[in-house]
Amino acid sequence: MTADGVTVGADHRFARTVTEAFAPAVLAAAMVVGFALSSADSLRAGVLWALLTALFTAAVPYAIVRAGGRGFLPLGLASCLAGIGALAALGAPRPLTAVVVVLLTTGVVVTAVNRAWRLSAHAAVAAASAETLVIAFGQWMTPLFVVVALVAWSRVRLGDHSPAQVVTGAIAGVVLAPPVYVLVA
């Protein structure tokens, strides 16, 4: 039961858990850590690339959005852009830079669309992440699209988005990821 006396069922609690566990900042952090570790010359270099990249793509954007709400999303995107600049200047592995460009592009498109209609950033980032992993590591990553479906369900179940908003977000992520990743990687 919540503070306002409304009973919250197990499915609502599960939806909240899914939404938080696969939030855009969490997925961004997981993606950059995975790509940093898999594309670096050594474990030490991978850890350093992961820390640097997660700072720009997950930690700073998450802190900005939490502090100021959705209106501060462009500042979080600016942090990602600064991260791309740092990665380029420091000679980061191309697959790592490519995944950050995918995340930035997805964020920019979602932000632009959200000026007129509310697209699900959660679904877009989940789909872009899954699609990028399939492109980078092969078809055996395809089952990760179950996570995209769970994220979409959770956003609708929580009343944060309509089915059309999550489906459109997922489509945006799947459409954006391939050309961006392939061009940069």
C-alpha cells in the first residue's frame, strides 16, 4: 500500500523494478563498461576506459536529470558529447566510441521528438542497446530483445507511456543503432 492508500500489486512492483533496473543511465553504464572491456588492449585499459566513459554517459547525465528533471536532459546529452570528444582526443577504441555515439544519437532523437510527442526514452535506449549488441557481437545476442519487451511493458504498466509511445521508442532505437554504430565503429 502506498502513502495515499492505493494498493500496489506485485505486477506494479515488478514493473517498477524493471523500469529502474533498465533505466537509460543503467543501460548506458552497462553498455560502455561492456564495450570498454571487450575492445581495450588490456583489462587495465578497459577498466580506465569504462570509468571515463561511464562518467560522461551515465553518472553525469543521471545526476543532472535527477537534480533538475526532464528539462535538464539536454545537459545530460551535452555530457555525452563531451565524453565523445574526450574519447576521440585520448584515442579510445572505436567500438566504445561508436556505442557512445549510438546512445547520444538515441538521446537527441528522443529529446527532439519529445518536444511534440512523448516517446519512451527507456524503450528507445533498451532497443538501441540490444540492436547494437547484436550488430557488434552477433545473433546470439538477439534474446536481449526480451528485455526491450519487458521495459516496454513496465512503462505502460506504470502509466508512464502509452503502448504507441513505447513501440515507437523501440522502433527508433532499432532504426538508429545500425547505421550509427557501423559508421563510427
